[in-house]
Amino acid sequence: MYRDVVAVAKSMHRMSMMYASMHLASLLGQISGTMAKIIMNSLVFDGTDFHVLLDNDMVLGTLVYAFATASYLDIHRRGFDVSALRYEDLVARPLDVCRVVLEFCHLPVSLAEIAVEAFDVDSQRKSMLAKSIIGHFKEPELTPEIEMKLNEVLKKFGLPLIGELDILEGTISC
């Protein structure tokens, strides 16, 4: 499942406020672009493409989005049987999307209504990431300057820019 890059960046910022190590890494990344590279290297990825100054609250989330999306596209283009689902589609038409996903997975479409009921519950309700907790943190604003910086990151990974149609190859849709 993938989501709009700006929504991911804002969510990652709020999440970083709850995890001290993530927040510290984000702060250190404002000093040197090497920090993002070190973080990715520590996660057993080649951090070369991640040498980016985290000079605003949305760059880290954009890097995470770019890495995940580029990885999915690479796997999909290599011919692996993987598909994607847009979060925004699921939110806009939960019952229809659940039916399509269940059909795609060769599961009974009759389970769609039960699946939709699960969306009424905060899956993180007993964690530090509960909506009731992270919802108190202010979202960063997407200024024209920040949008330009985030688009530089997206270009580096060959991904659609902010505001462009972001339907990925292999997306399951209604």
C-alpha cells in the first residue's frame, strides 16, 4: 500500500516526535546530509542515494516514501508478482476497494463488509503512535520552497513529483 508523498512526509514527522532516536537522527540530519546516508547504511541498505540534508521536517518522510516506492517499482518491473494499493482509494471507497482486493486474493468477496468495519478502529490505539497521541503534533507546512526540495528528492529516485498523478504501475483499483 502506498500513500501520497506529502501525507507520508507529514506522518513521518509526527511519528519522529514520538521516537527519540528518530527525532535525534532528524535533527542531526539538519547539520549534515551524511546522517541520512548513515541511517540507511545501518539498516543494511546502500545509503549512497540518501546523502540528503534533512533541512526541513518533511525530507525524512519523503526519503522513506521514495525508497519504498522505488523498491516496489523495481521489483514490479523485474517481473515479480507484486501489486500496489493506493491508501487514498481505500479511504475514498473502502467497500469497493476491499471487494477488489479480496477478489484479487481469491478470497470471498462477502468478507468486504467485515473488513471495512476494521477501519473504524485505530490499529495503533495501544501504542505511542495512537491517533489520540500523534494527532496533537502540528503538521509541517508544505511551502513552495519545501515542495521544491522534496521534488529534488523524488526526481533523484525517478518518481512522480508533488502534484503529478501518482498511480504506480501494478496498482489494484476499482
